[in-house]
Amino acid sequence: MGEEILRVEDLTKIYPGGVLANYNINFSVNKGEIHALVGENGAGKSTLMKMLYGIEEITSGKFYLYGKEVHFHSSKDAIAAGIGMVHQHMMLVPSLTVAENLVLGIEKKKGLFLDKKKAIEETEAISKKYNLYVEANKRVRDISIGMKQKLEILKTMYRGAKIIILDEPTAVLAPQETEELFEQLLNLKKEGYTILFISHKLQEVKYLCDRLTVLKDGRSIGTYNVADVTPEEISRLMVGRDVKLEYDKDEQEFGDRILTVDHLNYTDKFGTKKVDDLHFSLRAGEVLGIAGIEGNGQKEAMDILTGNLKAESGSILYRGKELTGMSITDNRKAGIAHVPEDRNLNGCAPEMSVRDNLIAASMDKFSSHSILNPAAIEDYCNTCVRDFRVKTAGLDTSIKSLSGGNVQKAIVAREFTAGADVIVLNQPTRGVDVGAMEFIHKKILEMRAEKKSLILVSADLAELRALSDRIIVFHKGKVAGVLDDISKVTEEELGLYMLGLKQDSDEKLKEA
């Protein structure tokens, strides 16, 4: 047993209105340990981390660092005490360089201005010291996701962190990048750094971590040596039952191509070509998987397809009808539903109720001559909550008060019941626990069985392999590879395509 560096005793957080987020949390972390925190969505992980990082005030209980009780009133207090946090959504300024982001807020000045030379020297020095390679002079918007992740870790250490909180750090990485990150985290562990690792990927927890603490319903239900528990046992501790993420897909006869994307192009506001002469098609009754490292055009292509962005050129034909340039409303009327990548930014109206969010995409179904039918709305919403297992205090509850996984299930419920023939799913299970993931997966396969056509964009390659009938890989705005025989597809092969280290011939791509 190593030296105890962090301990919480009976930590409790109650929000205004009596909402209990954490209750009597107890666990400790040792110096030089990689300690996992796992639990269902809504189990209290995020709130707990916010308290440890000073973002949320503790309602009651005690928090000790190096044996001394501490009280944080802001993240500045946590940083001063040697705690750093790498958030799931990276906190970087895209228009600034890597070096400028590293020193932001504590930069050294040359007169009134930033000493850029010093910032670059310090970036290169800390990068070399910890073997976390970054390009100091490049703007953050132009670097890879993997390099952004390294920069976030370097930022915490530059500010003196000895305890690093990592929230879903591999969510958007290729397998090879994940492997590299883990090697670097294990090196940091050898250097005496302590890492709190939050992940829903239990195989990663098994590979990387020494111990894990399980949270359920806002309580800590135990701390375990990772070597002593299987992923199946961890799942049971988290959700109270066995979870299966491998599925036997029924054989499916696919229909004609119902959607075709041709010569699609889009350049963002920074002049970066995000979609570059893109071609692909979708068949009736097919789950088309799309792999790719974040930032390689998947999001922009899906936003164009669903009317959220305007293409600069190219064509999208759906059942012979041109969709390019049509509005979101027109796309929905044509029969295309959309579960967007960012549930809070684009997927829901956070200030509105669960009810209002569920009916937002299909108001016309519940109205006659512009008069809403309250009974029909209530029946529909209650059915969605029941069938999609959305945990909520009621339909009038603000959707922002739900856990991330339950917000996601509400969005999936709305889009899957919209009556669409094509459903675009962009990261539908990102940041959800294994129980919610299994549920959403089964709903996807149910839609497939109903002969709906689905486009599944996911950074989870195991998810793509389990659910897709065909996988295409995006790299720099183009399709780099088409994989038809899913049974033979490995995550390593997908990673090679994603990183641009493998490319199908033009002949194969044209044939596909």
C-alpha cells in the first residue's frame, strides 16, 4: 500500500431544491496510483470531480490532501494545491498557438506583451521532459486531437499539478493514439504523479488502473483492486445486472441506395477544407458506420446532410430528391432524423422541460389547426420516458437537471419516434455508461430490423464493429477506406485508415 495522498470522508453535495447529487462518499487515493472512478450516468462522478477541483462547494463532509483537511472555493485553489483537471470537452483556445495555450493566464511578459520566445522554450522543455510531444508554434485548431490531449495534460503539469483528473480522455482517440497516451500515463505514474481516471470503457480501466471506486446513485459502494475484478463484475457493480455489448445481428437484405452524397465540399471559417469532394451512399435497411479521428470532416458532413450547414458545392440525393441547401425543417419533413454530436449544444434546449424537448421535432403530430392536443402530448411523452427508460422526476422537469445519459436517451427517444426513414447518429453513446450504451445499441438494431437506414458516426470502434453492416473511414474530409466484411475488421486496421497510414485504391472506392 502506497502513501495516501487524497482522502474524502462522508462527502455530500445537495443542490438547491433538495437535489441530492452525492451522499457520504468515502474513498482514498495513493501517491503514484492510477485510480479509476466508474459508475452509471447520474451516479455522481461529475459532481464529485467538480468538488475535488473546487468548481462546486462541498455541502458536508471532509476532503484531505497529504493528511491535511482542505477547503476549495474555486479551481484556482485546487490548482494551487497541486490538482489539475483535463475535461472531457477540451478547454483550449483554437486560434492561439500550442505555446500560448500552455502559458495562458500565467504567461511571462516582455514589457506589456507575451514573451513568445520564452513560451515556446518552456513548451518544448516540458514536452521533452515528460515525453509528451507537441508542436509549440502550431495553432491549436490545426493540431490533431491526440496532440490536444497531450497539451491539456502538459497544461496541468506546467501549473504544478501532482494529481491529475482525466475525464473520458480516450473518447475521441484512434486506437494507436490511445495506446500512446496510456504509455505516457504509465510513465507519469513512474514519475510519482497520481491520476484519477474516469472512463466508461472498462477494458481501459482493466489495462491502466491499479484500483477503482464504484459510484452508484450518488454513493460510493466500494473500492477494489482492479486485478481482482472482471469487466463483467464491474458492470454488475455499476448497473446491478449483467451487460452485453456484443450482439447477434440478423441477416439483412438491403434495398436500393436511397441516399447518395456526391462531390460534397465545405471549407470552414478559418479556410480549412473540412469536406473534400466527398462521396458515399446509404442503402435501405443498412447501418452505415463512419469512423475517423475527430476533426476529419464527419461532423461537417453530417451537419450538411441534416441541414445544419450549407455545402459550398456538391449534391445530396435522397430518393431522387435534392437535399443540398434545404433547411433543418425541410430535411425532417423529407424523413431524416438526427441525433447530434453535442447533446447540450445542439441536441436539446437545456432550459426547457423534458416534455418540450421530446415534442420539439414533431409538434405537427400533436396539433390540429394550430391547437395542441395536451392528452396526446402527455401520452406520447410518457411512452417515450417508459420505453426509453429516461430517469426523470417528471415531464415538467428541466432537461438540464437530468444526467448526461438520460438526456441522451431522451434525444434518442425523440429522434427514433419521429417516423423518419433515415436516422443520422453522431456519437450516440459518447459519455454514457455501459447500461445506457447497451440500451441505445438495442434500439439501433430494432430500427435496423424495421428496415430503417442509419448512419452511425462513432469514435467507439467496438461500437462500430458491433452494429455496422458496412464501415467507411474519413480522413481529411475524404473517404479513405470502405470495409464491407465487418467480421474481419480489426480496430487496429481502422486506426491505420483513421491516421492516414492506409488508403484504399481509387478503383475500390469508386466500386464501393
